[in-house]
Amino acid sequence: MTAPLSSQALSRRQLLQAGGVTALSMGVPGTVAARMDAGKKPDGAPDRACIFVLLCGGPSHLDMWDLKPDAPDEIRGPYKPAQTTVPGVRICELQPRLAKMADKFALVRSMTHPGNISNHFDAMHNLLSGQHQAPQDSPYLGSILSKVRPSQKSLASYVWLIKCVGDPVFCAPNIGTGGNLGNFYAPLFVGDAINNPSKPNFKAPDSLLPVDTVERLNGRSDLLGSLGRGRTTDTEQAQQSWRDVQRRGFEIATSSGPREAFNLDREPVRLRDRYGRNPLGQNLLLARRLVESGVGFVTVNGWTGPAPSQTQNNGPPSSSWDMHGGEMGMGNAFGTGSYGMGWCQPVLDAGVSALLEDLHDRGLAERTLVVVMGEFGRTPRINQLTGATPGRQHWPAAYSAILAGGGIKGGALYGATDKIGASVRDKPVRPQDLSATIFHSLGVQWESKVTKDGLSKPLSTGTPVMDLFE
């Protein structure tokens, strides 16, 4: 018969072997919820979450949220500005649902990248890390929040719905890692082009255990509970910490909550239709369910999926908004193909408006910040204007963003660009200001320090845009 394990002699490896589930719960990127030693929020801290809708590729601010109807033809584009519920604020006519609820969100027209950051890779890296000239190993906002405010309710603190795949030019370098914080703070990736919530046989991540393992896990839990408890030495305190981690791992693994969050079939058919039966719409609905289950930060890839009118050259699930037009073989940026605003804008309009309505109806709007934006904007001048496949190039100097919920003032209009949308002329908002604004909305002190290898740095070097808040 095997002798009982001594608590004094118990090693980290033995704890892992005894519990089993910790190796699972803590080995999967994004499953920071298993940590028990870092998840205590200060007294009175709001329990808030963020859904960050990343329109990968860089949407045209001039054709969506900052139209210039009085500019020359080669600048203004084909779309007309539509009046919103906020006097004096107009957005593209292809977004009628958002226009009717403009009093529920703030529109920032003065986003800008200081310096010439004109490729997807660098622009996304700076945006997602919330810095200007971000070091190569910088963690992204979801990873930072996973460290300073991990979830205690859900499988993961940080989830990314459809990982950036395909051409690596669209993928920020640390999307799949926690940057210098380590892989422990990387996101949990969910879905791809084939397996996403718009598909009838969508499957949840493999990290969610099947129900039939619960009995086996309970047996391991009993074994874990039988481990000796002795003196309160440093070794014993470390062992108790690991037992707390194990216990949390069992709670997650044997709970139906994490699995149920991915079961969109529980949602009314009408609501799913309202979001749109496409990858973006259904991922936005899934994001709401994840936030409801306790996930703190969800990044939604803005991929709209293949357009019904296009059967090939649809692009990877990362770049719907990279609308160069014929110069890069992407078709008419103002058409209805997979790289066309005639397809992508209505999909975005339906999905985001449904999300904002849904959060409000379920009493989640106040505690859920929604951010919708790309990594940069598009050139004022349209290329190939007189051809069959016009488009616009990258433009980091000026772009727009929508923010809603999380204490954001509905109907606010912040900042402005010049008469052709080429540069910010009023109230510039840099990536570091956006990150400070997000931290402030989530009740996290943006001046706080995060320590890694003895180095202490503030969460953001920017300044929150306080005019956006109630």
C-alpha cells in the first residue's frame, strides 16, 4: 500500500499529479480564473467587463463615422450621411440601426497614431497594447487586465473570438501570448473560419471538460483533500496556495456554467436572427454570453464572413475591412463583395446595434464597455476612382471609434478631423489615451503599476478621456 503523502515533502509536481485538473486549467491560455491569489478586487470596485470589437484591416472612417459630404468626389465617396438621434451627428446611411440609437454610444472622431505606423502589424500592436511605440514584448489590454483583475466566476478572464489567421500581415505579434507577462495571461481562442457560432455544429473549446469526467475529477478532489495539513511554514503556505488553485480548477471543470456559455441554441431564434447569422453577429452574441458568465475581456474579430454575392477570394477570417479595392485584388470597396462596404457595413450595423440593445435589455450595459474600431483609418483620396474596383489605402493619422456602456455618455461626440479627414484638428486620442479610458471605465486605476521581473510600469501612460463619461 502506498504511504500517505507528507505535506512537508509535497512538491509542486506531486500536487499537479494528485489534482490533475490544475494541469488542465492552468495549462490552457486564458484560463486565469483558476488563480486564487491575485483575483481580489479592492472593496467597492465595480464588476465591469469589456467587449472589444476589432475591425481588422482598418475600416474607412470617411465612409462610416466621419463622412465629408462637402469634399470633392475623389474624397467623399458614394455614401450619404444619415441623421442620427443626436442633433448634428451623422453617420453612414448603411448603418440605419446604429443611427437610431446614437444616443446610446459615444463617437470619437479623433483617434490617431503618433508617427508613421502604416502597416497592420505595428498599428494593431500599438492599439492592442495601448501604447505608442510599444516594445516588442508588450502585453495586450486583455492580458494586462487578466493579471490585475482576473475573473473568479468563469473559465477564462480573456477570450478572443476567432483568432487572426491567414496572412500574418494582419496579426499583431502578441495576439497568442501574454507578452512579457507570460503565456499564463494569453487569451483563450474560440473558433475559426470553419468552426464558429454561425455554423450549425459549432463546438466549444476542447478545454471545457465533458460531463462524464466529473466522477473521476471528484475522486481526485477527495485525494487532494486528504493531503496533510501542518505547520504554517513558507512551504505549507505555498502548498495551501496550490490547493486553492486546485479547488478552483475543480469548481470550473465540474460546473456547467462554462459549457453553457457556448451553447447559443439556448438563445431565442429571433434574437439570433437580430444579431445576424454570420460570424460577426453570432460572435457578438457569444461575447455577451461570455461577459454574462464572468469573462472580463472579450475581443471579437470583426470578420463578417463571406458575402452571399461572392463565392471565392473571400479573404481570411481577419481582414474584412482591408478595403484596398482593385489594387490588391479585393474587388470594389464600395460594392457588396466580401471586401465591400455594401456587405460589411450592414452586417456591422445589425450586430453592434443588437449587442447594445441586448446588453441594455439584460441590465448589463452599465457594467459592460463596448469598443468598436479598427487599427487605423483609410486615405482621404480614393484610388482608381473611375475604375470598376475603387478602394482606399492605410491611414494612421486619423480614424474613428465607437464606445458604449461602462459609464460612457450616450450621444457624446468627441474630437474632429479636418475637412477631408486627413488629420485630427481637435482633441486627439492616442492609443495610450484609449487604454487609460478603458481602464478607467472598468474601475481599474490606470496609474497602477504592474510588475514583471522587478520592473514596475504604469498600466497606461495616457490620460482617460473624461469628457466621454457621465
